[in-house]
Amino acid sequence: MADALRRRAAGADLAWVGGHRGLEASIVREAGIPLRRLALRSLRSVEANVHLVLDPIRLAASVPEALWIVGRRRPAAIFTTGGYVAIPVVVAARLLGIPVLLWEGNLRPGRSSRAIAGLVAATAVSEAETCRHLPRRVPCFETGTPIRDVGAVDRHAARASLGIPDDARVVLVFGGSQAVRTFNDAVEAALPALVEGRWVIHVTGNDGYAAALAARERLPPEARVRYRPEPFLREAMTEALAAADLVVGRAGASTLAEVTALGLPMIVVPYPHAGGHQRANAAALAAAGAAELIEDERFDGPALLAGVRILDDPARVESMGAASREHGRPGAAEAVADLLLAIARREPLPPAAAIERRSRGLAA
């Protein structure tokens, strides 16, 4: 979104307000955006601990803190993707008369998004069905999920960069940041058979990288080149996606958006916690014919091997890829930027049809 705004509004002055948890501290500053952090952390804990008591206290303390930060900067508009850190910021914006655009990427909005949805000027959502779970008085637009630009990535160039032959069948296994061990265990269990006639790019996370390297060394020498474990890919993820024929991953909004923007079939294994949001996201993609859904508790080495056999059926790969492309919204960031700039300039919101066209990468 920062990139889209900078393209559209020269000299845009951007600032980020976050919490004391997650990757914000490194990623935001690396992007050249000033970062302020509230006392509140992200409330993603599923276990009972002292934070169940401390987090409501942090939330209350963060409201005056947010009032001071927002009041001092007086932004033209605020963009939020929800989460508990958004609550004090949106409350502060409401008190100060600053318009807010909420983007919700899950099919079923989370608790924090539902809590603030009535306080915002407009809502952008990844799936149209999400609008049914939000206040009707607030304009709601289907935009898809803002993602990095994948349109300029060339499949041949991506494979050449990664040293992968053009005629290879490539599986990208990406467990994301949550419970990646499930994916690592499945890959290790299936590895010898998995790399028979396939190339595998496997994002392991830091904790799983050493074990993946050891598993690679146990492969026959001629098979080792076809297994590429990486702790993280970050910016190189675009190349990995462009090179892939099939993705095995979680059902986070950004993951699904990038996969469908490139028209890739997917084996989707939803994260079983976080209120079941990923399960709903995955079910929608599977119902569209773009993915095969495997529940987390059933995902192991044999399930992985059964799933990647999709690549043995070219007609199924083609049909799933077509369904994935139809589901994709490669222009989502530009569509959301249209809404945010209109809110910031106090202009009428664009027509829903124009936003829908922009989200598909077409002229508005």
C-alpha cells in the first residue's frame, strides 16, 4: 500500500503506528517509513498466561497514547488492516474527526475489525461476502488483497535466476510464520519421493532450516539439486511464486492473493487457530476450484505426496490455474489507493464498478 500511495501521490508523507509484537520494527523502518509503537501488543495468544490480564490494561493505556500520536500528526486519513493495535488508533481518529479506511482480508472479519467497523468512513474487503458481516451503513468495496507487484515477473527469467530448468515441475512449500513445523515435518517425511521428477522450493523458517539442510544431504547426489530449502525468501518470494507450478501453503489473505494473482493451483492447509479465519478463506478458494483443501491435523508426508500428484494431471492443473486467475485481484493495491486518496481529499468515493475493474488490473 505504501508503494501504491507513493506512485499515486508524489511526496506522500507516510507514518506507521504499530504494537510491540511481530515484524513491524524491522520491515517498516527498512521501507523508509517512520514507526511509532503503542503499549499494546498484538493479542494473538491462544494460551492462558499473564498477558490475559495485562493486555486489557495495555489497550486502555494505548487510547490516550494514540490520541497524542494522531493529534500531533493530524493525518489526512488513516488506513488500517484491523488487529487490536487498530482499536485505540481508530478511536482516536474518530474523536479527532480524521477519516479511516479499514481493509479486512479474512472472509469472516476478526473481533477487532468488527469492533471498529462502525467508526470508519469506508471498508475494503478481499471477498464480497465479508461485507455481509459488517455494518450496512458503512460503504463496503470488494478490492482483493493488496500485494507486491507480480505483473512484471517473467516465469522464464525467474527460473533462470533460481537455476531451475524451464521444463521442470516446481512445487513451492511455504508454511508462513504460524506453525511452520507442520509443513517442515511433512516435507522431511516425504522428501525422497517428493523430489522424484519434481523440484521443491521449501521455505523452512529459521528454526527448521538446519534440519532441512541435513535432510537434503541424505538425498542421493543427483536429487539434492532439486531440493531448495530456504529460511526466508522475502523479496525473492515473487521469483519463487513465478517459477512454481503448484503452491503448498497456509490460507492467509496475502498468500492466497499472491497465488491467485499469478493463477497458480494450490494445496491449502489452513492454520487451525485465529478464530477459524483461514479455514473460511481456504474453503472459498477450494469451492472456486482453485485449490485442494487439507486440514492441518491430516497434513503429513503421505498427504503432501498425494496432493502434489495434481501435477501429474495437466488438465487439472490447467483448470485449477484458470479458476485461480479468475479469483485473483492483481490490482488490489491500486483499488484500495483509489478509496484512501478519495477519503483523504474529502472527495466522493469511486463507484463500486470502477473499484472492481481496478482490482482486476483493468483501467478504472
